[in-house]
Amino acid sequence: MSDKPKLRPVDEPIAPQAAGNPDAAADLAIDQEHLEEYVNSGSEGEPGDVVCQRPPRGIFFTVPPEPSKPWQNRGFFWFLEIENRDPFIVHPSIAEQKKDEEDTLRPVLIVRYTTMSGDEALWALKLDPPEGKSNSYNRSAMNILELAQKGFWMRIMSAQRGQQKNKSYRYQKSKKTLEQVPPKYSQRTFKELIDQCFKDRVITDLDHEIWEILANGSTK
């Protein structure tokens, strides 16, 4: 008598069992050992990007105080700004040659700031010309900067409706103090922030393509 088990035919085929749910995104993770070198290639704890933009509306921010010169966290720069393009920084010697003929070029004060949630960025404040009509937006932005550097969390707000003749930024002070919510700044210097933000957008000669674009246009 044979000890072999008896086999019976099965009416329905048995579906193969896959490991995990093929429709779940988390199950598509690549083995950590093979790609660990990619995530460890950058600096630890530092943001990977720096933007130059006005502090966003609805967000409280502050700036480092600058009690004396030389400044550590701000500086004057020549700024070339075209609509729908990221701005450029222009070398002073080149800016002096172009400032009288190019209305996209102007001096600005670039200041380091951080938001209450810890996002660090640069703010380019426009300056009124020495012998020109002052701009209420420029003045109000400088006023907000002065208050922020005195140790307040500030929020920029738009002009109220009906104040079209005297357009300016309004502001709001947070009731939270810097002692209650200490500002968070990275270990990067101001120079490092500028270099990282404008690394591909520095104009140092008259042969830069931007001058041709401004003179004759571009199809891009």
C-alpha cells in the first residue's frame, strides 16, 4: 500500500500571493542600503534653497538687529529685475555704466529675515532715488524693517481699500515676543545666503546675454 498522499483536482485556480499591496505607494520603496549615499550627500540640517522675496502676507517675520557697521546680515546691491524672471545682481562697475539707460536696474537693500515658523529668506527693499519723488511703498517697507529689527515679530499687510491715493504697506505686530518665540537662523553667513540665492544670476560684464535681451528682445 502506497504512503503517497492522494491528489485531487481543484475546480478554481489558486491566485498567486504578492508580497504587500501592489496598489500601495509605500510598498514601492527601494531598499535603503542601495540609495543611502544619495540622501547623505548634502549638508545636514540646512535648507537646500534660498529665495529672495518680500516676507509673505499673513506670515510673521523678524530680522537680525544691526546695531553697528559693518553690517553682518544686510547689504546694498544693484538689482536687475524683469517681470516673470528671477532677479539678477549686477557688479557695481557694470551698473554704473548702465544705470542711466536701463530702467530695470536699481539699487536695493537686501536683508536676511526669518519667519515665525523658521523659514529663512532674503528681502530686497527698493530705495528711493536721491533726487526723485519718494515712494510710499518704499517708505512703509523701510518702516516695517526698522520695527522688526527692534525685536518684534511683524506681518506685512496690503493698503486698505479706499486708500488708492496713498498706497503703502500696513503692518501688524504679534503679541508674541522674541523671548517667547526665539527666531531661528541657520549657521550660514549672509554672504553664503547671497551666493546660494544668486549663484547663477550675477552679471559681471557687458557681454552678458541679458543686455541683448533688454536691447532687442527674446523669443524664449
